[in-house]
Amino acid sequence: MGYYTDFELEVDTDIENLVHVMNAASGYGWEGEDEDSCFMYGVKWYDYPEDMLKLSREYPKVLFTLRGVGEEQPDIWVHFFKNGIMSGGRAAINYPEYNEEDHKGEVEDEPKT
């Protein structure tokens, strides 16, 4: 078993053969045709923080933006890696507050969005 996550990566500077670089760094099969983004879905890449920190030290001027969506919602996050430093975190989901004014007046046939 294990926990599956979908990963998407963007870089702010083109890296030649980015997919090959990511395959070597992670040990997984990345996909993509651009030099500034790639992806892999449904994998168990538990060591991504360590692997990405190491990679960011190899390319210290490149900003790596790694997005992840886990199999259990709402496991959504983004991490930024640059020059051996990681930042970012989980997405914050904010719901609107109830507003009595939205429920006054005539009854509508269609819901208000």
C-alpha cells in the first residue's frame, strides 16, 4: 500500500532535458515536453523534500515550484525550492461566511452563485 500523490513541477528558468533531470533526481518517470515544466501522477515519492533540496543546490539560481495533490482531500500543497532552501505549505481553504442579506427578497428559481 502507500499514499499516492500527483506532482507538477515548474521552473522559472529553462533547464535542458528537465524530464531527464527530474527522473535522475527522483528515481521516477516524469512526463512533459517543455524545458520549464513536467509532471507525474499517482506516485509514492516520500523523499521529495530531500531530493528537491539536493536538486536546488545543483541549480542554485533556479526557482523550483512543486505542487502536489494527495489521494485524500484536501491534501493540496505547494513547495518552493531555491538554493537548498524549501518554503511553502498546505493550501488554505476559506469558505464564505453566511450573510443574511443573501437570503432576503423574492425566491429565485435558480440558485445564486
